[in-house]
Amino acid sequence: MALMITDECINCDVCEPVCPNDAIFEGEEIYEIKPDLCTECVGHFDEPQCVQICPIDCIPKDPNHKESEGDLLAKYRQIVGKG
């Protein structure tokens, strides 16, 4: 399942640089996550880096983009060219 950033985001800019897939970007009002690039850091790290670093805990799983661990790993392989 991809992650999402809620409107509690304070635009602190700590999540964007830690995303290994460049899935996080500055939106019009808050930071946003491109679901087709978000793998919850599967393939890179054991835990989503943005979730770990977020000071206000505003990055939950996106219920509109449900994916299994296998789906996330396949997406990771496609993104990094190992698939």
C-alpha cells in the first residue's frame, strides 16, 4: 500500500530528501506522495523513511492504493530496473 501525507503536514521539508524513489514532492499546499513511485521503502529499507523522520506523524498508508508486500517489491524492482 502506498503512503499518503495528510493535511496535518507542516511543510517542514524533512520527508522529501529521505525518499529513495523520489515519490515525495512539494504540492500546492502540503507535500504529497506519488503512489506509483511509493514502495514504502520496500527494497531499500526495513521501514518507510518518511514515516520515521516525520515530526508530526502525518504519513499513514493510503487506503486508495492497497498493495501487498509482493506488489511493493515488484514496483521497487520496476523502478530501479531489476525486474
